[in-house]
Amino acid sequence: MLQVITGGSGSGKSAYAEDCIIKLGCGERIYIATMYPFDEESYRRIARHRDMRREKSFDTIECYTGLKDVNIPQDANVLLECMSNLTANEIYLENGAGDSTIEAILQGIDTLLHQAANLVVVTNEIFSDGIDHDEEIKRYQRYLGRINLELAKRAEHVTEVVYGIPVTIKG
């Protein structure tokens, strides 16, 4: 089963996604962390997220690029957090996929779906700010938008978290 969870920054989507994995019951829980630590703020956010899941029995895999190369135990319940970071990493990191970001990420999702019992993917809603961004930000938005669209097509469930309230979009 594929479930996509989206929402704005600070919406509560991470906590909701973790609860979704926990409600799936027994089985190995894998957390695929995609945030590349590049400054003090990112290190603080990573520490906060680790604290949030400390007692929830997640095994963490750090994956900044190359999702298709991640191997997980068969039939694990997997939380990928988050697609927005993974997309930026693939576009901008030296060892990332660059112009092939969309294809590389979707191939990675397919690989995980063949291994996992359940996959919950967290992504950000970044498209409604009304700001006219520069071309590089627009490129990032196009890539993430296309990835989110493909994930939503494949998913059994799509949920937007608004102020901590889950709103069912699909499923």
C-alpha cells in the first residue's frame, strides 16, 4: 500500500505519518530520512525528528540521493520523509540525478514498493504561495509537482494535513 501525506511547513504531517505507520501494527518500521544536513538549523530539525520517533521503534536509513539503491527488509512498513528534500538533493547535490531527478525518484519509489508491505511518503505543499519565483525555484517546483502527481496517481490514500487535521483527498 502506498500512502501520500502532504501539507505545509509545520502542519503536523510528520507526526501524522508516523502515527499511520504505527497503526499498521506489528512488523519492522523503517524511516528513510532524506534531509541533507547542511547548516545548524537542519541539524536541529533532524534532532527534533529523531526525538519524535525515538520510542516508536523505527530503524533509520539516511538517504540523500539514490533511492533506488536502498534495500529494506521484505514486508517492512516504511516512512519516507520527505519527498521535498529528496527532490532538492537529487537536483542540486553533486552526486544527484540532476535533469533525471523525476525518473530516478519514481524508480526508487517502485523499488521500495516491491520490497515494503506499506510505504508512507511525506511531501510538502509548496505551490500556493502566489510568489513568482526565479527559474531555478520554478524548476524545483515543476519536478516536485510532477513527482507528487505521479505518487498521488499510484497511491491508495492521499491525505493533506492542515493545522494538524488530516483531510482525506483520496482513499
